[in-house]
Amino acid sequence: LILLAMNAFQPYSTNAVISRYVVQIAPQVSGQVTTVPVSPNQPIDKGEVLFTIDPAPFQATVDGLKAALVQSEQDAKMLKDSLDSARANVLRGEAAVVNARAQVESLDAQLEAAVAAVDQVIAQRDLAKIQYDRVVEAKDQDPGAVSDSVVDSRRQNLFALEDALLQAMAARVRAQADVDAVLNGKNTAVVQAEAQLADARAAESKAQLAFDSVIDGEYTSVAQVRAQLDQAEINLGFTTVTAPADGFVTNLQLREGSMAAAGQPVISLVDTSDLYLVAPFWQYVVRHVVVGKFVEVALDLFPGRIFNGTLESIICASGEGQGS
């Protein structure tokens, strides 16, 4: 009768267990473990170092980004000068297009002048050849009638006009090529000048965007490097792994020289900051189990002692096993 009354009005359980959380400690960066200063099953305070990862690669990244930050800040100071230079290049490109179009308009006149120059030099060359032939013929008929210096002078004059004719003909060829250099109905000189102008305008646009790209009063190029530096410094800090709570390490397998991978647990820390006493009850007596009720606990570990407490919460679930 007493047992039946206890089941109905004073429910009890004989399967109480004491539970603690086990924290799986995983590094946030990968690297080689350099120190493991903790010992298994020894008390550890919150914030105490559990193990460290070789910081050298992360320090090198931080140092490199610090230098890059200084460089980006210096480059940012030159953005206004770069924009002014790009604008000047656009003005020069526009002037080059105007000049190219003007030159194209005069190409026909230049070709006509080159053709006329060739005709003129041919006439001069023909006259010089006639004069040279005459003095040579006179020299042959009467050696004393014409001096050698006169013959040599006529010869040199003829050679000079032959060279001048070659140069005039080359100039005519170039002038003709300039006139014939047409792409899609437009002279290539104009096409090239317009292409250079388009490149200059694109560079100006890019320089303008870089100059206007500001976030929170700082150029985005600088802000980007600064963010990378912040992340690198955070990663450097992650090379030292500390205890998130008071407790102790159990089944310690980690050793110096081991490779730790980011996100992979390497140490199990038993959290002693929280302690739970959990007991299952039959479902027909759960209605008498109420949060806040007074409870008594007897443990085999402490024979003859009764521990008093208060029911903290009820978990409405069935089944037994280790909580994950």
C-alpha cells in the first residue's frame, strides 16, 4: 500500500544519472600543432590554453597584408592624379582624331603633289641626261673641247637627279598607300586615332570609378585590403585554442607535431561548469511530476546521505541513450 501510494503521490525513480556536457574542441584554422600544455583529467580553467598551431604561416600572411595596405593607401592618394592624367589623355586623343581627319582630307592633294614631283624630277633627269650625253659626245670628238671637270659635273648632276627620282617615286607610293588605306569606308589613320580615343575614354571611366569608389569615407581598394588584414589577424589569433569553460580533458590523443584540420575535433573537454541530474519516470506517474516540486536524492556514491533539491524541468521524451 505504501509503494502504491508513493507511485501515485510521491513518484520515484531508481535510474538517476549525473550528466555533464562534453565539448568537442575543433580548431578554426588548419596547421601543425606546436604545443599541448594540458594534461588529461586535470582541472582546466576557462580561457586556459589547450593547444597551439604553428603561427608562422599566418604571421607571414599578416605581414604581407600590412605591406599591401600601406601600398594601397599610397595608391589611393594618387587616384586624383590618375584621373587627371586620364582626362588629359582623352583630350590628346580627341585632338589626334581631329588631326587625322584633317590629314585624310589632304591625302588626295598630297598624292597629286607627289605625282607632280615625280614628273618634274623625270623632266629634270631627262634634261640632265641630254646635257651629259652632249658633253660626252663632244669630248669624244675633240678631247680638248670639253674639260674633264665639266664631264664629271654633268655626270654627278645626272646621278643626283636619278636619286631624287627614286625618292620622289617612293614618296608617291607612300602617298598612294595612304589614300588606299581604307577600312569600312574610313581611312585607317582615322580608325586608329578613334580607337586610341576610345581606349583613353575607357581608362578615364575606370579612373573615375576608382576615384568615386568610397565606403565609409575610405576607398574600397584600401577597405578591401584592410578587411583581408583583419581576417588574417583573426586567423592568427585562432592558432591559440583555449578552453571555452571550466572542465577537464579526457582521452587526450593530441600530440605536438600532429596536423590539425579546421572544423575537425581533436580534443574532448568535459564541461564542469554545469551539472545535471536526470531520471526517467513511468508515464502513468508523470502527471504528479511538477516543475518546482521538492525532491530527495540518494546516491550509491554517498551512502547514508540524502540530497535535497528542486525539479528544474521536464523533458517529454521516451527512450534512453546518450544525448548528442
